[in-house]
Amino acid sequence: MFEAPILDPVRFTALGDVVEGRVPASDCDRLAELLYRPQGEIRYRVTGYRTPDGLPALALHLEGDLELVCQRCLGGLSFPLNVDSAIVMVHDAAALPDLETEAEGVDVIVQPAKVALVDLLEEEILLALPLVPVHAEGMCGAGTGDTPQAMEQKRPFAALERLKTSS
């Protein structure tokens, strides 16, 4: 089981600390429910810093390969995860920006007393996943029960196609 550290965001960002490591995808409970197979590993790097305005912030980098469930054929779907995001922390809800004025790629949250790293990582992973994961057009075995590989091998109308082109 992955033992994620609990961060003190004020201290972590003031010191400019960095935490990096790997977490098994199966250790993220909500993510594991979306996986075709509970395997894979997410590499992460979390860096604390202060914004030019002096606000505590975290820079996150996540990468890994996940196998999601295709919602069309219910087979495995490879998904390369590569996330770079920033989280800025404010002292109270009154300081939160309007959604229209919030910078792209930067999330602003009310500063918690402690941050459970695994929860933070899982939230960012879930936000990066497609809403409806499906294979690319023509690569899905939906309706036939076939996997994309089996579809390549089995062509039931190939004989008719040869007859049509030979005449």
C-alpha cells in the first residue's frame, strides 16, 4: 500500500520543498473503479512555491499509462496520462476569484490545514481523464464482441470483396 505524506501547505510552499515518487493506480480508490485492469503506476512531482503575490502554491506533474474501460465496447483502452497543473491557495473563500477571471491551468482553492498527497494526486488524475473514454473510430469492437485486434484478423466479407473486384 502506498504511504503518501501529509503536507503542511504553508511550510511546504515557504521552503520550496519538492516531493516526488510513484503511486500504484490501484491505490487510488476512485481511479481504480475506472480502470480496465488495476495495474499501472503514476509518477508524480509536487513542488511548493510562492506566487509573485506571495500566495502559497503547488506545481504538480503527473505521468503514467492507464488502461481505462472503453464505454463503447467495454474493452481496455490505453490512456497516456501527462498532467501539469498549478494550485494556488488563498486564506478564505472571499479571496477566491470568479470562474471567469481564474487563470487557465491554475486552480485556486481555500488553503487547507493539511494536504493528503494521495487525495490531491487522485483529484488531478480524475480531472485529466476523458468524460467518456472510447477507442478511436474503427478501432472499437462495439456490437461485435471483438477486440480491435480480432477485428483486424476476421473479415467476413473479404470473399465478396474479391468476387466484386475480379469481375
